[in-house]
Amino acid sequence: MRPEDIDDGAFDSVAAAAGEHGLLLAIQDSTGASFAHPVAQALRDEGNPTGFFVHSTLLVAAKSRTPVGLVDQQRWLREPKGAKPKSKDTRTYEEKESFKWEAAHERVRQRMPSMANVITVCDRESDVTGYLRYLVEHGERFVVRASNDRKLENLEHLWAHVEKQPELGRSAVEIEQRGGQIGGDGQEARLPRKRRTALVTIRSTQVELRCAGGGIKGNAVLVREENPPKGTAGLEWMLLTSEPVVSLEQALAVVGYYETRWMIEVFHKAWKSGCRMGERPFQTLDNLERMMAITAHVAVRLLHLKLLGEAGEEGSCETVLSPDEWHCLHMIAKPGTRPPKRTPSARWALHAIARLGGWYDTKRTGRIGWQTLWHGWELFQEQLKGWMLAMQTFGARA
């Protein structure tokens, strides 16, 4: 089976089930996937010694802020270093790597039964004139963080114009913890940061970007931390959006959508660290890409389970696990006992799988690392296969 066949079946399944979740956020982001085993030579032969570039679109339920599923993922290798690339001036928009945002959006648009309840959320890299024009002309709903201080049709610049607007109000924004990252190969260098709460001011207005081919109309929300802690870079987001932003409530809704963008970064971390892609002993690029396609969807399930389990709520584990899965997990966790009539919580399932991976919580932090969770999941899946075979053979649960 080709990697594309695995992708298409899973993406179509997520898109078909997405209507059950109300308002959805389609969060796009890119990452790199590097490898350090024999297949790395094949990558070098293809011109990229480090690995694949990956662009993913994760569907998230806006109200609960929980992942629904991966609805698109594109993997590619850049041209060999010896190839003579076209200059930026001669390449068309469709030939540039920045076209990935529009291409991904169009694939999602073709898969989804409707885009009426879907808001696309993207970071600063997506602030591309061609993509913004595509979104507006197709009537798409979006929140894009601006990177460029473009000139507006009134000849003012974007930041200066929004800064002049009256303050709608103030709000607290949760800044998620994030590790540092070395720049290069399309990845932006960044310093690590701790989780904290920022008090920000909110300003908003309608704007029309002055661009070649005609103006691009939309709305803008400026989120700014006026007094950040000493030695800390203050938070500032300029958000371009299709959503109404006249009132503070409307503007805060847009800010909330963008706050959720961190989830795709966590997904990429879960996928790459948990899959141990640098250690898998594949000999061909095709087999490697099949593994990438399969594990991407498992990573979403583990992300969902981890978020639910760590939220402190006693919601049912059947949000993530099937009845057969949690019955089997219960028998592994408590041998010789029957599964309870009441479905266990997501927290119980998370801890049970983590313990299979060697987690003991000796420091009483409750934190579970991704590699530990993946190890537990893989051991659980091995035992689940045997348990399911036994159930099919004997016709009843033990």
C-alpha cells in the first residue's frame, strides 16, 4: 500500500466525522523530520541529508479545544543541492514553497463536506499575499498572524493604523511552555520559554491591505502585552481575520482561536519524539514514509488522551479508546478482575498505558513523557492483538 493510500483513507474518515464537533479550527504548521539510520543515505541521494519537510493540518474542536484528527499532511524533499533552482524573481507563486499553505487549504476544502464551520489558523509564515487573497476570494474563515507591516489602501501601515484604534479592553492570555529550537532548513530559531499568563490589551479594526492586483479586505486584532516581566519579550500578535471584531467579545474569540495554535506544535513533538523516527531501521524511503503516515494518526490519539488525562476531569476514556481497547487495558492493569460496569476515566487510561511504558511518577509530578507514553502504547497494542484474537476464537470476553 502506498503512503498516499494510507493518508487518503485516514483523512477522509476524519473529514466525514468532523461534522459532529460544531465549530472547528483547521490549524496548519510545518516541521522537519530527520533520520539517522541507513535510509539517511537515500535522503542524501535525493538532495536532503536531514530528512523530510512536513506540513500538517490538525482539526481541533473550538469549544473543547481537543483534537479531532489529522485532516491533511504533505511530506516532501527539497531539490538536490546540485540542482540549479530558479531565482525568486522567475518562480511563479505556485512554484514557491510558500504555496504549501494554499495547497493544504485546498486539499482540506475538497475533503470537508462543508467549510462553513471551519476556521483556518496559521502562524506568521503563512502571511503570504497569494494565500491571503485566496482565503478572501473563496470566502474562507481564517485567523492568520501577520508578519509583514504592509501598507494599507489609506497609505498608513498596518501596525500604525491598528495602534491608533481605541482599546477594546484587556484580557489574560495563556502562553504555553515551549522548548528552544535551532534555526535552519525552514525552521525559525527560537529561545525556550516557560508557561505563564500575560495581561494584554486588545485593539481591532477593519483593514484593506494594499497589494499588487488589488486590495485585500479583512479585519485585524492587535494583542499586546504592555508590561511584560523584566527580561521577558512581551507577547504581541497582529491577527488578520475574516471574523467580526467590532466588540471585545468578538475580538477575544479570535484571540482564543489563535491561542489554540500551540496544539499542532505539541502534535509534531509527540509524533516525532514518540515515533523515534531517527531510530527506525527502514531501508527504503517508501517504507519510511508508510511508517510516518501510520504513526501520525496514532500521535493524534495519544495527544487527545494526554490532554484529557492531564486536564483533571473524569471524562470517559471512550472518548479516545473503544470498549474493546479499554476492557483489554483493564485486564492488563488489574489481572484476574472483571472490567467495571462504569467506563473508567481518560486519566485512568492515560496512567495505565504510561505504566506499561515504565512510568511510576516517583517525583509525584504527574508528568508523562512522550517516549514513555509511546512505549506503553506499543506494548499495549501487542497485547491487544492477542486479546482480540482470543476473543474471536472463544467468542466471549474473559
